[in-house]
Amino acid sequence: MLAILTYHSLDTSESVLSVAPQRFAEQMAHLAHLGFQGMSLREAVAHRNAHGTWPERGVALTFDDGYANCYDAALPVLRQHDFTATVFLVSGHIGGCNDWEPPLALLGTQPMLTWEQVAALAKAGLEVGAHTVTHRDLLRLTAAEVKSEISAARDAIAQRLETPVESFAYPFGSTSPLVCELVHREFRTACTTILKRAEKEPLYRLPRIDMYYIRSLPMLERLLAGCLDRYLAMRRWGRVVRRALKGN
């Protein structure tokens, strides 16, 4: 099984999308201390394709949206431990801010990566993936709109970096058979927000673990040892109930 960890913004706001930079640094140091290798989805999937299993001592690190603090706060720490990661970009907001919807009250307006910073991340060995053009909920779009959102984001990133874009993250984790089919045609790998460790799921519906739920080093250690699966299942069903109550 593979733990695919999800980060968004590295800041001290304590929003549900935030992890403090110091906490992130401690988590990465703890992974290294335990003998785990932080890696990109591209590397983890290559291992699975070659060996039929996920890397035994690997942890996939992913960053959604493309906040500028990924460059400022994450990259130096990743370099320190010789880790890599996958960064999913909202291509239409590169060089802008997180204004695709009203920002969370605690998070507020945050700057996004610039193209220059994206290029530096790629040069440092990080994988750059797509997270649509505008971060719209794909379930609310027509098939043509979905295809435009995913293809245009992929093409913009590929053109800028002059490299194929193989990985995708569904905005808000929203999927349907149609959305998954369209994404599967365009990308090798796609991530949901299903809260569990990855096993034998299709590569276009990989689950991830939001690090908002893993706030301490002992919890991180228990997660990697497989001792938090029941906790994650409870959180997962809690999400399902909340969405049902909201009518989503």
C-alpha cells in the first residue's frame, strides 16, 4: 500500500488547507528518519508498473493548487532530504492568487506560483501536474467543458515546461464515470480526495490522505505503519454523510 499525502498551502493560518511550514519540515525530517523516501506520483507509478507493487518505503507527496509557498517553504525542505513531489497547478491562476472562489476565512488571499517558480520546481526534479484551468467543479460542467478544462491546463503546462504532463488532480475530488473517462484519456495518473492509502485502485482514481487530518508525528508514523486505516475510514464516511446532507 502507498500513502499519497496531500498538501495545499504551507502557512500559519490554521485553515483546513494549511500546514505550518515548520510542521511540514518536521514531517519530512521524520519520514527521512524512519527510512522513507518522499517521491512524486510519476516515480511511484513507474515502480508499480515495473514491479507490480507500490514502493515499500516510498511516500508520494502531492501539493494541490500551486501556492507560491510550495516554492518558498517546501522546495528547500525537499532538497534537504533529496525528496521529490508532484505539484498540481491551476493553470489559469499561475502568477495570480487563489480567487477561483471566495478564499477560506482563515486562509485568505494567497499568491500562486509564477511560471518562473514552476520551471525551477521542475528543474529541481519535481513533477508538475494539472488541476484544470479554473478549478471549477467538473461535475457541474458539460463533457465539452470538462475536456476543455483538463486539456487546456495540460497543454499550457506542457508548452511552458516543454515536457509531457502525465498526472491530474480532480478539483474538490469531484468525479463521475464520465469525468474519469475523459481524464483517463488525457493522463496516465489522476488523484481523488478519497481518504485512504492506495492499494490496487485504477491509476486514474487514486486515493490520497489530506494532511489536515495527520497533525502529529506519532499519527504520521501510525499512518505509515497501517494503524490509521480505521480512523481514515471513519473520516471518509463522515465526509460522505456531510456531503449528502448538503445535497452534493
